[in-house]
Amino acid sequence: MAATTRSTIVAVARRANVSPSTVSRVMNGHTTVDPAIAERVRAAAQELNYSPSPLARSLVLGRTQTVAILVPDLANPTFQGMLRGLSRAAARSNYRVLVADSLETVSEESLLAGELRRSSDAIVLCAPRMPADRLLEVMPSLAPAVVINRDDPRLAAPTLSADYEAGIRPLAEHLYDLGHRRLAYLEGNPHSSSNTSRLRGLDAFCADHPDVSLDRLPGGVAFEHGYAAADAVLASSATGVLAFNDLVAMGLLAAMHERGVAVPQDLSITGFDDITFARYTTPALTTASVPDVELGEQAWVRLHALLVGDAPADDVRVLPRLEVRGSTGPAPTRASGAAASSD
Amino acid sequence: MAATTRSTIVAVARRANVSPSTVSRVMNGHTTVDPAIAERVRAAAQELNYSPSPLARSLVLGRTQTVAILVPDLANPTFQGMLRGLSRAAARSNYRVLVADSLETVSEESLLAGELRRSSDAIVLCAPRMPADRLLEVMPSLAPAVVINRDDPRLAAPTLSADYEAGIRPLAEHLYDLGHRRLAYLEGNPHSSSNTSRLRGLDAFCADHPDVSLDRLPGGVAFEHGYAAADAVLASSATGVLAFNDLVAMGLLAAMHERGVAVPQDLSITGFDDITFARYTTPALTTASVPDVELGEQAWVRLHALLVGDAPADDVRVLPRLEVRGSTGPAPTRASGAAASSD
DNA sequence: CGTGCCTAAGAAATCGTTTTCTCGGCGGTA
DNA sequence: TACCGCCGAGAAAACGATTTCTTAGGCACG
């Protein structure tokens, strides 16, 4: 019968008439023990429905068989993808994943990271809004750790990132090739590293195309932010809009639909990330594809190397791939332009 | 200076010239200790950058400050929502979340659940495909635990569920009211409880409407399954399709679009769950809304009650809410029917 | 002035393992 | 036959905290 109280190693030892050491040895198959005794121990363990306490093991072994991941927002499909990639890859090595999202609390992010790290063996840090100096400050206490989407060269930890700076350019060029000259960028969080990266890319683009005007508009990171930005977009008289990410683009898309603004005839919209659902919007979203699941998997590969002391694998820097779909089209002629044309 | 090696409680004790007991007392504020000494201890702790090992605490306190959640598929937005709800609610009580998805390995699901449970204080079990008897068998060893979407009355654990049986009926009635008489149901996993629940609901519906014919077609749980079912749907000559969930519906939608079948003019399609993206498809998806995030939050409420020994809150059984959007419309007249009309 | 209680801090037990360390016995060789 | 070395199993230390148990000292009261 299964013991009502959790059975311990000494219970098994008593039942098999051996010492706890021997039970441990049998369970872990470390040293060679007399086959007869081993069998007796296994039987006793079975009867008592014994399995070693992970806690006690962790304490003495110094490893928890757990990795943590901190993401800014569990509602964002991109971070969900990273979590999924990490979780599945780690599971293959019999590691579990401790998850937390920091929501909007940038201030306590580093404390949270520390706590997570202390109850796991390693951590994946995805904190686009944490100030660079603070990040550098806490990193040593977080090791082993990998960082996602922070490209500060001073970071000692392995880094996985998408090259947002280079990745946004093809989107802009795409719009340019379609004849768009008045563009708007719906910003993400102003202080996030991924936002500033995109801005750098766009600045470079503008420098190469003096005939383009680019408006920076307040945006955000989710549907509602894109939705709320609709009026500002129309007021800007831009014909092409680069949204911070797919969610923002979808929100904008919905708002434009409600206002009767035709996409892409009156207005072209691009997203970023290529979340699964980007191809199912109306029209399907032109975007730049970031392999989130793969980033999560690769994060595990880096972490695993750190954990077993292997030579650290190279940093990963993926180039987002332009994905042209229906939400972008030729720039409207001046006459048939969007409602905002002032004359 | 921060110690290079993790500082322990005895290090702090030595530095403050007190016993480890006193340090512990100060850190936890349990007994009253001399203010001067307390200050000395705090200073020492600060200087050594000390924070107690969660592992050691867990071992002696018998709680890990962690809850686990097992979901069948981390890629499914519904389970992501539950995870999010759980994680955020638990975080408010300073609990962390250990996450795992069982993917397609039903066989090892109960082992995985046990492992997860043993390294946490409680578990949320979301295992729609685990056989009922096996579920009943493992539940005792998993307590404290809550179960999501299993309505077996023999279950001792608190249960959170959506009433799929009752919830699918309004969808069917909706199609019926639109004139559809030939319906098809794209099944989920045949052995999943949520699939059989829907089937029960549909059977009842059919019993009340003898003039309706319902085809059961093999489907699945993800985009690709819905996509792949397109030909079978057309061959069935159904005018209204109830997909197992929104993902399947979206896959079907895409396939129909490619085939030039107009939705809802030629074919009406409904989903289930009302994932965030359901309103952004073309046309937007008629579906039944399940509050996944709230289910996750309520799971935490139940778990928390169990953990602190409160009276268990009532089981939750939510009724999915019909959400009519653009993917359903009047049944086509016989002449203008879908491509499958054989003449 | 002595006894008793209360407080505050240290000593030691505990949580459940793993892993040295130690010791007894056995076999092989000189 | 005696000794050395090895092997298998138990004893004990360690992991890093918390918490009971103990004890010393101070204060109040008789």
C-alpha cells in the first residue's frame, strides 16, 4: 500500500535491512553493491512507493535540475515561443522550467531575476527594458545565465538576439520600393533595447533615402496600443506604417478597418516578429520573421554548455526575414490618398 | 565587496559575532532580538550580500513556494492563457510557477506530473487525454492539486472547467437558425475529454433537431489539422462546420480561402475558445468564448486555499459564451451551394 | 536579600539526501 | 601461514537553513 506519509530513504533502508547509504547507492547505481541486496532494496523502495526528495537531493548536489526564464510579458506570442522552445529543449535533458513575467515592474525586475536564479541552476533573461548599467551590474550574480535581445558588447554572458536594427530595414525598403515616401514608425516602449535598435535601423535607412520623411509616433507593445494610435497615424498623413510588432500592427489594422481605411490601398502596414497569427489577419501581415522558438532552444543549448562546463557556443544573432504579405501595397497617388490629405 | 562564493548564514553569523540562530531570527523577524544586535546582523548580511538559500529553507520548512502546471501543449493559446493567469495570481502571493507540457506523450504524463509535484507545493493538472481511471489513480499522490477540464464526479480535487457540452450547443443552434441543416464537426483528439464533451453536446442537439445531419470528421487541435481537413469537409457537403477549436477553424479558414470557397457565403465555420486572435481572422471567427486566463487565476485561488488549509472554494464551471462574428452566415441555397454539389 | 520568572541568545536537532571515511572480511601471493 | 590490498557496506559529515531546547542573566516580588 502506498504510505500515507511521504516515505523517506531511512524507511526504505530499515525495510531492506541495510543502511541509507546503501539505498542511495542502489538508487543511483553509483558503486557496485551485492545483487541480492540491491534487489532487496529495489523491492523495498517499490513497496513503499519511494522516490527521493528532489529538494534534499538538490541541496546536497548543488543543482536543482531547473532553469528559470524571465520574460517581460507572458501574453506576448514571441515570449511564449521562447518559453516553449526553452521548455521543450530543457525537458530533453530532464530539466524543468521556472517561469515568471515581470509585467510592467521594471524596478523589481533584477530582484525577481535574482530570486528566480537562486531557486534554479541557471537563468534566461529577457528584459528589454532593464537599463544597460543595471543589467551589467546584476549579471555577475546571475551566472550561469544567457541574455536574449540585449546586444551590449560588455555583457559577459552568452547572448541570443534578433538583429532588429538590420531586420527593420528590409521592411522600410519594401515600403520604399512600393513608392511610399511618408512613413510612420509606431514605437514600442521608448526605453526598451529592441525599440532603440529598430530606431537605429530606421535612422540609417532615412540617411540613405533623403526623400523619405519618417514620423515617430507613440505606440506600445500590444493590440490596444496599435488600436489607440490610429488617429495619430491618420493625422500624420503617412502612407506606410511600421508598427513595433505584429500585435501593434494588428490593433492598428482593426482600427483602420473600423474607420473604413482600406489596407493596403489607402495605407500600408507592417508588423514585426511574424507571430503565427500574422498570416491570418485581413489582410495578412507583411512582417519580419523572428524565430522565437528556435531562440528559446538555442538559449537552452548555451545554458547547458555553461552548466556542464563545455566551451560556450557562439552567440546567436539572427537576421529577421522579410515576409511580404497583403498588408502592404503601392503607395496611393496623392489624389486618392488617405483621409488626412488636408486639401 | 560581494563575496565570490555564495555567502552562507554562518558566514554572516561569524561576521556579526552571533550564532546562526540569531541571524535566522533577524532575517525572519520571528522572535524579538536586541535592536543593536539586529542592526549588526543586518549590516553583516548586507556586506556579504547574503540571502538565504531557498533550497535549504524549503527543505526545513517543507514548502518550496512553487506551484507546478502541466499542460498538454504550450503552443495552444488557451493553455498559455491559463499559465498566464496562474503565474500572475501566484506571483501576488510570492509563489513561482514550474511549467511543463506533455506534448503528445500521454503515457508518461502521470510520471511527469508526479515529478513536477514533488518539486513544488501543489500542481495544476491539465491533461485532457489522460484516461479517467489513470487520472483517478494518480490524483491522491498529487494532492494538493486542482484539475482543469475534467468533470469526473469521482475526482476528489477541486475542479475548474468549461462546460463544453453546454457550450457547443449555442454554436450549433446559431448555425441552425441560419438555416444550416447539414453540419460537420471537426473532432479534436478522439480520446480527449474535451472532445467527448463536445460530442455529447452535439448529440443532444441532434436529438432535438431530427432534420439535421451531422458528420463527424477527423480533425485535430492545431492549424495544420484544420487545414488538412478541408477536402474532407468539402466532400461532406456540409454547409456549416463546427471546428474543435479556434486554431482548427483558422486552419480550415485558410484552406478554404485558398480553394476559393467563400466564408460565410459558401460555408460557415465556427471555432471554440475565443482566443485573442479569433477576432482578427478574415472573416472574424464566430466562436464560443472560454475565459482561460480567469481559469488559471481561479486555479490559483483553489490551490492557495488548499495550501493554507482554508475551506475549499466551490468548483468552477464556466459556460462558454457565444460570440457571433463574420465566419457564419445564412446557409447557401441548394443551387448556389459549395463546390461539392455533385451536379 | 533570596527565589522565581521571563527574556534573549547560543547549542543542538532536524529536514532527506549524497558522499566521503572507516572498517571488517576475503582472496591472492610470497 | 602471514600479510597486503581490495571490495562492499555501515557510520558520519555535509548541504544550509529553521526551530526547539537550554541556559545565563536581569528584574520583580516577597
